[in-house]
Amino acid sequence: MPEGDELLRLALSRPRDALAEADRLIAGGAGPRLQSVAYQARAIVVRDGGRFRDAIRHLRQALRLAQASGDGERVTDVQATLGVTLAMAGRTAEGLAALDAAVASSSGPAAGRALLRRASHLATMGRREQALADLNRAIPLLHRAGDLVWEARARSHRFGVFVNFGEVGRAERDLAVAERLFTAAGQELELAFTVHNRADLAVLAGDLPAALAYLDEAESRYDRLGAYISDLVFDRCKVLIAAGLANEALAMADAGVARLPGRTADKAELLFAAARAAQAAARPEDAAARARAARDLFRAQHREWWAARADFILVQSRYDAGRRDARTRTAAARIADRLDDLHAEEAAAAHMLAGRLATAAGHLAAADRHLARAARLGRRGPAYGLAAGWLARALRARARGDTSAALTACRRGLAAAAAHQQRLGAVELRVHAARHGTELAAMGQRHAVAHNNPGMLLRWSEHWRAGALARTAPPQPDDHELTADLTALRRVMSRLDTARAAGAATGPLEQERRRLEATIRSRTRRAAAAGRHQAAGRAQPAGRRAGAAEGRVRAGGQGEAMAGGQGEAMAGGCGEAMAGGRGEAGAGRPADEVLGRLDGRLLVELVEVDGVLHAVTGRGGRARLHAVGAAAAAAREVELARFLLRRLARGRVPGGAEELLRRAGERLQAAVLGPVAAELDGRPVVIVPPGPLHAVPWGMLPGLREVDWCVVPSAALWLRARELPPQPRRRTVIVVGPGLAGTRAEAKRIAAGYRRPVILDGDAATAVRVLDAVDGAATAHIAAHGVFRPDNPLFSSLRLADGTLTVYDFGRLRRAPRRLILSSCESGLAAAMPGDELLGMISVLVPLGTTSLLASVGPVNDAATGPLMVDLHASLRSGATFGAALAHVRARADGDPVALATAMAFVALGE
């Protein structure tokens, strides 16, 4: 029967069992000492579940029983737990007074325990030096007494403090000792804390996939033990923000806030996390509202370190909302110095903001001071943040008028950002990581435009385009759990389709869909690139310092609060793909090389700089620069053009439809090409648009209607694709999904032109069979209904016999088809991300080896698509490129507005 300390240990090992045993002791009328322990154990469990009022009531009863028992150590122990609980409930001054009294009245091991609890509270308040002093006193006391579980707890807390000081080697040593001691003692919940803490080391190392994996494992352990740890939400939000998934982090933080009652310490911190997420999501008003609420709670709790961090978000939100006045400038300078004094992780960003504002106001001495400090602080940050340090250097050099130094800093920053991007395994993370270099690339682009230098603009643009489409790591071993989840999602989507068709309720199925999608996203994001260390802390040698971080402590010792951190980078992986990536376009594949190997083609690279669309054209080794017009106007014309194509695809043919198409094409051409149209002379064209113009139906443009053209994410990718050796295998696969009237007949006509093609239609066109057939194929043709998911493009799908085939499914291929034709609505769409990155079918297929992709940027008419595809394959078999084959089918569609609109909706992506 668990008694005394064993019951208290059980509260932090198996909380549900501890609660049951405490209730049994209370109901059984045990003596005052044992009842005191029972009430204390019950308080710990309910407190860690967020019920602070009940926990405080139980602890006051435990204190009365301890005093009645005459056991002085028991009184001190309960008093210390009460102090921690009061602090967690937001009553920080009262909690600290109780902890001070507990420390003053204790000696020996009891003093070690009381010191540990006070250190926990001090660390939560941001008073880390005092917390470290208490822990340095506590650990020897506990070790000498053989109190191994409490020593482990103290080391876990000191781990958090060391992380915040950037002392990674010392933090690792404490965590390893704590893990060993907790394992020996069977402390399951506290062992889960050590797994959670591993995520901090992964973030310090810049290994976001590993951090997500540790957090997922910790959450699984917490769930098995029936424990809700709000710090898990805080830390997951931190990683999601670092990964560029700010909107998801905001939703998660807001849900966490709603779950917590009252004005507790945890609630204040989750409000702060929500504020940071809203700021990262470019929602300054939402960020300010949450930061203000967090700051008010922090101040009420006497947590000035945290309150100062919330104040910075308020100042940053003013700036983001366009308020660049003297008040904002003064507040930014003041909070930057304050955060610097407090060693807060936001100090570098605060100095950067103060430097920007001072520069804009012409206060160059102040700007230089702030930007110099931001650059120095940025040098110690995590891998994903190192680019910010270089940006500070670039801004400082530009303010001094040193253009050469500014551009050098931009190049160094882009290299740091590219190194981080290449280390991320999941394509979603790689795509979002592009934001770290966007401003650096823009600074170089802006300089090139100002000097009317087309070669320079091409170099800067190519240097930071399509890095997420670079060579991937060699395929990972099959993830059977991911495969099972994708299969389950396919079944749920089929049942949803059936239920909707029947007008039945879909609530439970929608809930299961959301659960499965969340699980699939989680599994995919934490996939690590090959060759990396999976133990997140190995990147830092013992004793080396890294950037300061969150200031939270996560450990046991009665559930006292938590911690987080940041740091440096790890190694990456490689593999074959459509083309290279970051660094290849810039350093490895100079723009001059691309210009010299166009073989008579016209290169048109479109670049948006400060809201204006510019074009670099190249042919015969020479480049020209053109100002096209407002990027917003181009985006509007794209939407109008796509709207017209959608109407025609649905059979809504107005009078004079071909004339409407002609006029829409002329307006679109003027908006996206402007003066470049004069250089179109019927020869092949390679088009490199920015991300927001990826959905242009280029076949509508009069100058491109009869031309062989292709659209590529970057010129370097196009060149790399052309250099790939011929594929030894020539397998052709033709797939027909359900619900496409007449498509089977068209598929047979397509297949007749190929030698022993693989044909999958009807019930044979299942996801497993299709994926197996297209893996490594030379050419694959998939005709199926398609859905583009703008909320999460990687769940965009094609409908097969057994349900949906998502982009995530294609990501399981060992080698994507070299040439892929997707005869499907909106199969060529992708979400535009910072850095002109794309998230969609192309972002998964290209790194896996697809060099040519034919897909649509809008709905297509099923009846018109079949004959079009027959003609297209006839051209391909004669040796035509995708672009030339599309020009052929557009010409044959003249006179039929629906067929012509269908042909215009398809684009040739890649080589």
C-alpha cells in the first residue's frame, strides 16, 4: 500500500492511481500525518489538471493535519507545495512568501526540497540567477541524503535554467542524470517530462522535426497517464511558429487558453504564446489583444520578465499595423534595452525593430547601436534564426551607406537560411522555412532594380527560389502507421461522400476526418532528413553556449512549472530530384550559365519587388529588365481569367465566348507580361513566375497561344531537369478514376499508342495499385476527379475507386513518374508561400523525380478533356514536349469555346 513519500511519488508517476489511493486513505480515517499526505497528493493531481482552487483547499487541509500531527518536516513540505500551487494559480507574491517560510524553517533533505520548489517559482518569474543559486544548494543536499527522486527533480529544473542560459552541455548532463534516476524509480510522469525536455534541446539544435517527434511522444505518455500538461501546448506553439505554421499555432494556443480556468500562470503564458502566434501570422490587432491580456496577468503575478516580453509584442504590433510614429520609436528603443537587460530571447528582434524605426527617422547613431546589438545577439540563435542576425548586419550596413557590406550580409544570411531549410525533412516545413530568407533576397532584388541590372536581379531571384524543391533525402523506410492512417482517411472520405449524397448526418465522420488529418500532418512533419542525429542534443559540444530562450522549467517536484529553448544546427541529406535548390541557383548554378544554355528559348523570369512586377528576359546569353506593372493588378486579372474558364468548363457558354476569351487573354497578357510580349516571336519560352502568379492560365495569352512554353519554379530547376540522364525504364501507366463518362474509351485510345501499357480503371484503380504502378514509371496518366484544398494543399486529392489519393500519398513514392499527366480539375494549383515557394502536388512530386507535369489550374470539362488528352498523347509520342503538345491541342480546339477553355486551363510544369 503506498504510504507517505511513496504516495506523493505516485502522484507524479501514475496520477490516476494516486488519486484513488488518496481518496481511500481519506475515507478510511487514517491518522493525521497520513491524511495530510493523502490531501497533499490529491492536491497535486487536481492542480496539475488545472483545478487550482480545489488544490489550494486540499493543501490548506493537509497543512492543518500536518500541524496536528506534530511533524515539522511534514508541515514544511506541505507549506512548500502550497507556495508552488499559489504561484501557479497566479498568486505569486503569496506563493513566494510561503516558499520563503518553508526554506527558512527547513534543514537537510527537507531544505533541499523546499529550495527546489522555490527555484521553480523563481524561474517561472524570470529570476533565473536566483533559481540557479537555490538549485545549486539543493542538489548536493538531496544527493548526500540519497533522496534520488528529488535530486532528479532538482536536476530537471536546473536543466531548464541552463537551457535558458544557453549552457547546453550542462543542461544535457543534468537531463541525462534525471532521466536515469526517474527510470530507476519508476516515475512515469516525470520520465515523460524528460522526453518533453528533449524537445528543447532539439529546438536549440535547430532540429524542428525532432522537436515535434519528442513533443508527440511526450503527449502520448501524458495521455496514457491521464495528465494534461499545458506546457505541451506552449512548446508545440513555439515549434510551429518557428516552422512557419503560425495560424495553426494560434488556433492551438487559443484552444489551450479556453481550457484553463481563472487567472493562472499557465493561462498567462498561453495567452503570450497566442500573441506571438498572431504576430507571426500577420494579425497585429489579434496579437495586441492577446499580448495585453497576457501582460496584465503577468503584472498581477509580479512576473516582470514575462510582462516585458508581452510589452514587446504590443510594440511590434503597433509597427506591423503601420504605426511608425515617434511614440512607437521611443517605445521600441525602451523595450529593446529592457529585454537586453533581462536576457530575454526577444532582445534581438526588439533591437532590430528599434533599429528599423531609428533608420526611418534618420537617427543613424541610434540605428547603428540597435542594429549592432541585434547582429551580435543573432549570432547565438538557433539555426532557423541565424538569418535574422545577418539581416541585422545588412540593415546596419545599408543605413551606413555600405552597399557592398549589406549585400554580402544578405548572401551570408541566405546561406544560413538555406542550410536550415535543407535540414528539414517534411516538404511542408521546407516550404514554410523560406520565409527566413525572404527579406534578405528582397534587399538584393531591390538593389538590382534600382541599378537597372537584369543579371543581378536574376541572380538574387534564383538564389532564393524553389529551395523546398531541392533534392530530397533518400526514401525513408516505410512508415506503416502513416500508411494505415492514409488508408483510414481514404475510407472516411468515401463514407463522407456516401453520407453527403444521401443527405445523412456527417458530424462524426467530419470529426474523424479532422483527427486523421491532424495525425497524418504530425507524422509527416516529424520525418527527419537522412543522416541527422536523432538525439536532438548532440549538435552542441559540452559546455558550449547557445542562444537564450523561454525561461520555463519543466520537471516534477510537485509539478512545478516548465521550460523551453533555442540554439544551433545539424547536418542534412541529399537525393535525386527535378533539380538542385538553394545555393545551386546562386553559387552552384550561376545565372550566366542558365542564360547561356537556353538553346534558343526565351527565358521570362517574373519578380515582384515592393508590389511592382518586373521581368528579366534572357536569350543568347543576354538579359534585359522590364517593368511590367502593379503585382496586385496582375493578380486580379488572373482571377478574372480563371473565372471565365470556370464558367466555360461548366458549360455556361455566353454569346461571343471566343471573343471573350480573346479579350481576357489580352488583358491578362498586358498585366503579367507587359512589354515582354513584344519579345515573344513564336520560339519556345521558359516562364518563371513568382508564387502568387503560379495559377496563371498561360495558354490564354495571345503571344503564347501557339507557342511551346513551360512554367518552372526556377530557371535552375529547369536546367537541372534537362541534364538528367534518360530513364532506363519506359513503363507507361494509364489510370481512370470513377465517375468520368466516356473516359474509359479515351483511355483505351491513349493506351493503343503505347507498348504494353499498364491500365488501371474501374475497381482496379485503387490507391495501392495506382501508387505501385506509377512508382518509377516513365510516363503516367491519371484521369480522375480532383479537389484542391486551399486550407491544406497537401490534402488535395484525386478520386479513385476506393476513395481519395492525396498529395501525402504521392509523398510515399520511392520515385515519382518522370512525366506525369493529371487529367483532373485544379491538379496544378498550389498555395503560394514566402520566398515564391509552392505547396501542393508540385512540391511533393518534383523532389521525388518528376521533371514534367501537365496539370490544370482550374476546373475542366470532362467531355472535352478526353479527346484533348488523346490528341496530346499523339503529339507526345511523336517526340513533342508537354508545351508543344499543349500548343497543338489548343490549335485543334479553335471554334469550340468549351474545348478551347479546357485546353487553356492546362499548363506544362517543368522541363
